[in-house]
Amino acid sequence: MQRNVGRTESVFGGVYNIEQAIGNKDYGLAGGLAVEGFEAALLTLFTRGRGGQSVDAPNMQTIATSLSGNTKELAPISTLNNRQLSIFDNLSDAGSPASFHKKAVSMSDLQALTGVTGDEFSMYTLGSRRTIIRGSGEKVIVNQDVYDGLISGLYGKWSGHTHRPGYSIDPGPSDRPMLTILGQKQSSIWPANAETKPYLFGQIGKADDLRLQSDVTRKLWEKLYGQ
């Protein structure tokens, strides 16, 4: 089944018209809206995370965001491999960190999960462990305890995060500020479309990004050709 966030939101909008349909004695329409609403709720458990906190909940901190965009049609769950399905099973709750061995999860896996769920995912790395946090739509939001752990270095360095399908690969409103709070020079953004290269970004702006990207290219050149 194709999962489309836009369709989910429009269906929920229709649910609010059930009372009006009943008032007009259009019981067939009311029943249909109720069924659609139930199906949408089931769909949302997958696309938005079970038990995920509301973006307006108190004591929550936004740690990553996308710029505005238009969500494209999401990929079916059948596009995920067994490894990615296993990762997803541990990431049902938005905002809750899940720990993996470094070899058990990659940013490419998170790209695939974003393409299916429409949610951002953020990765932190410390030694042989990686902590993954699932977002809700175009934001990754955590409670104060997790946030304090992130800025204290409990989860290691911010390896990168994904941006949802149809959204810009440029850093979102919370991305550079979070990098500054962490005291990190750089991190990376991975688009849901695996054909688009990841974007390396810094604390300041585009000029800083270009310098960082140039440094990486130079170091790679030196490694390959010894110059």
C-alpha cells in the first residue's frame, strides 16, 4: 500500500465533518468518514510514529528541521530490506533514542526509512555505538532529558540527519543552531532521494559549507593520489 502523508491529513480533515453529516441525516456519508478516519489513524501509526510527542508539547526541544517543501508520494514499505525493517521496529516512537551497533545502521538506511515514512531521522555516533532518533514529519523533537544528553556529549557526535521527500537539502532553521550548541564544526544532511548527494554543512552559512566541502574533496584527493 502506498503511504501518502498528504492523503492522511486530508482524511483527518474529513473526519471533523461527521457530526455535520449526521445532522443532515446523511448516515451513509457519516459512516464512510468514520471508516476513512479509522484507516487514516492506522496509517498515521506508521507514518508519524506510535506515541510520538506533539510538536507543541511542553519541555520539548527541536534538534533538526527541514526548510519548507512539498512532500512527495512516499515509497511503499516493500522497498525496505530486512535490515531496514529491523531498524524501523526499534524506532516506532518519535523523539525516543534507540541504540545500535555502528555496523548495524547507516545513513543510507535512514534515507530509505525517510522515503517510506516521510519522517526525518537523526544519527549520533559514539565509539562503536550509534543512536538514532526518529522525527515527526519535517522536525526531530526530543524531550529535555534527551536534549541534555545530546548537548553533554552522552550520545557522541551528530553524524547527520535526513530530510523528507520533496524538501530542500539545505540546512533547516534548527540545523545550524544545533551544530553551534553541540560545538561541532560540521554535520551532514541526507535527502530521501538516494540519487542526490549528501550535503555537508557548517555553523555559519553557505560560504562555510563550501569551504568544508572543498576541504573534504582536497583530503580525499590527497588520500587517493598522495599529494
